Amino acid sequence: MSYVQRWRKSSYSADASDNACVELAYAPGAAVLLRESDEPNVVISTTPAALRQLMERVKAGEFDDIADR
């Protein structure tokens, strides 16, 4: 990535002892970038609409059973 992005993380994870959290940044072309703070070189991109849909599904509990697998 040849441009500089400003990574943001939740204020809820700022005090985590292991500092593990998901960070977000905006990229040119209206993409949203995501990375784990403990793996900063691994970055995925998505659209704002796709991220919004994922967050709605997470909040609705659609993935709660994944932890049980």
C-alpha cells in the first residue's frame, strides 16, 4: 500500500492487556480496510455496505453458534 492510512480501533479495546483488537481505516476508492492489531501486516478490504451488513448480522446474533463449533 503506497498511501498512508489512519488506523482506528475501538475505545473498548484500548485497555486490553494483550491489545488485540480489530482496526479500521479508509482507503482511496471508498474501501474499508481491516486488520488485527497483533497482525498489522495482514490487511483485508471490503466496501462500507458489506461491512455494515456484516455488523448488522453480528449484532443480530447470526454467528453466535460459531464459538460452539
